[in-house]
Amino acid sequence: MTRWQWAARLLTRHVWFRAALFCVFAALLALAGAVLGPILPYDFGTKIGAKSVDNILNVLAASMLTVTTFSLTAMVQAYSGATSSITPRAVQLLIDDTTAQNALSTFLGSFLFAVVGIIALSTDLYGETGRIILYIGTILVVLYIVVTLLRWIEHLARFGRVSDTIRRVETAALKAVADLTVPLRFNASTTTVPANARHIRCDAIGRVTHIDISDLAEIAEEIGADVNVAVSPGALIDPARTIAWLSGDADDQQIRKITDAFTIAHDRAFDQDPRFGLVVLSEIAARALSPAVNDPGTAIAVLDAGTRVLATLLHHRPDEENIPPAGVIVPSLAFDDLIEDLYRPIARDGASMVEVGIRLQKSLYTLAGLEPGARVTCVAASTDALVRAEAALTSDADRSGVRQLHHALWRGHVTS
């Protein structure tokens, strides 16, 4: 995905963008009668009662303003609830929800449609034949409002709930996995940077949210040398950290193009960064395991979601269209980091809960069975979780249960 495609994707996610499109379409629909009215026969409008459109528009304008205010309030309450009771990092997924944006945009656009129609009618812009176009448009708008309201009512029943947020984070992480350009790495990085390599740094301080691989490939072809990317999306960079290095020569303009290929933002984004999805999942579990909440069921749901994401990562093989072009070398994600992102916070905060400890052991065992290269890391994480659980559990029976399960799993004798 190029930098411009990335910018376009971010633009279309804004609530105001979708709402503005709906409003423009509504205004054009309301004014269509002035253009298309002369095409219709004079007596056609009187036969179907098009004069009643005045009353319909007045009702529509009053009701849609109320519904728009209510919908906006419901959305803000969902964002506030997610921030305080789930994790602030997941709120962006709620803001990007297309169903909520479509509902708000529909209600606002319908209000504008009614207002524009009322104003045009008061100025006799339509004439007798133009009213029929406005009447038909009003009926279509009312039908669309009914369908949107039914979807919105059903959507509000789960919008912003913990289970809904977990599903959204899991979906976002899986989409990021699908866009990965290189497979996972199960061992330490063996990249050797030549002593004469030119290190490229960025003046900004922030998180890498997007890397334009196509731009880097063009520059690599220009200079006749590989562009080695040193950071992955989600990494925190500063003027002292290398974001890429070259083994060849490049002028200042080419260096500038390389730095411009990296999009830097204040906050991490879910796109192209599956680690962030795992981090947010672990934060949801950590909040649920706090003494104030004490909800091990949510932590278990997070472990299930994280297991599915990591299993997809283990099986992921980049598509041909996602493979970096010649001349661009992209670092791979380390499996150790992914395991640490998800499991260490849960093992720490859920150490005193036997049900969380059991689910964690089984989750790691599942991942180890999917990929031989993952076994060493999973065993280490499982052992760490066992040590934490033995130190935190107050019941000898609970400690013995987690210990026996751990030994049974990793010795190849699954008991449950």
C-alpha cells in the first residue's frame, strides 16, 4: 500500500468524511426536483398527492435532529465506557465502526435533506411538477432511515461491550497479520550491518504507523543498492535510532525520500502492526484481572482470541503481492516478542487465579503444537507462568493443579 493509499484510507475512516458525503448527497437529492421537475407531466404530481410533502419534511426535520443527537450521545457514552472500563487503546476501533458512522451520517443527512427541501419549497423553486421528484426522494429517504434505525438498534445492544471490543481487536490484529510481508522469526536476528553502511535516521519522535515499500523499491533501484529497513510498524523512533541503512551511496534528496516513506504518528495504529493488537488484548485482560474488576472470564476470552491471532501468525505465508520487491529488505517479527506482549501481563496479573493459569498453560501448548519452532518459546513462557502462579496461589490444591497440568502437557501426556 502506497503512502497516498494509506492517507486515503485514514481519511475515509473519519466520521466527518462519511457524514459530509451523506449531507452532500442529501442536498443534491433535495434539489433534484428543480432540475428534473420539468420533465414530468403537469398532472402527474397531483394524482399521487405530492403536495403533502411539506408536512412530511417538517416531521422529518424535527425527528432527525433528535435522533442524531441521541445517536451521537450513545456513541460518546460507548467511547467513554471503553476508555474507563476496557482500555483507551481500543477506542479507535469503536470510532472507526462503519455501522455507527453510517447511522449518524444517515440521520444527519436526512435532517439536511428535510431542511433543504423546506427552504426550496418556501421559495417555489420546484414548481408544481418538481414536487413529485421531492416526494419520491422523501419516500426513499424515509425507507432508508427505517432500515438504518433497525440496524442501529440491533447494533447498540452490543456496541462498546467488552466482548464486542475483544472481537474488534482480534479482527484488527488478523487483518494486520494478512498484510505482513515476511514470515515470523523464531531465533535471534542474524542481520549484520556493514561498518561502512550509511545509517538513516528521522528527526521526528513517534510511532511508525506505515512504511511505503514501493517508494523504497524505487529508491533502491535508483541508487543500485538494497534499502534495509531497520524498524517495523509500531516501533518507537527518535533522532538517535536508525530506521534504515544502505550499503551504497545516496544523495540528500534520496535520503529524504527514504525518510518520507516512513509515516510517523503520536500513537500506534492497528494496521500493519499485529503486535499492537496483542498488546491491546493483554491490556483488556489486565484491566479485567485487577482487584476492582476481578473478571477472570474476560481474561480467558482474551487468551482464546490471542491464541487465534498467534495461530494465524504461525501459519501465515505472505502473498506474492505482499512480498517486498527486490532491493528492499524488511525485518520479520520475532515470535518471542509476540508471546511476551500477550502472555506476560496476563501471567503476572492472573497469577492468583487458577482458572486463568490453567487456560494460559493450555493456550501455550496449543501454539507449540502448531509450529515446532515455537516450542522453545512457549515452554519458557509456560514455565514463567507456572512460577508466578505457584508464588501467588494461596491454595495447595490450586498450585498442585496448575503444576500437574504443566508437567502433563509438556511431557506429552494431556490430561484434559
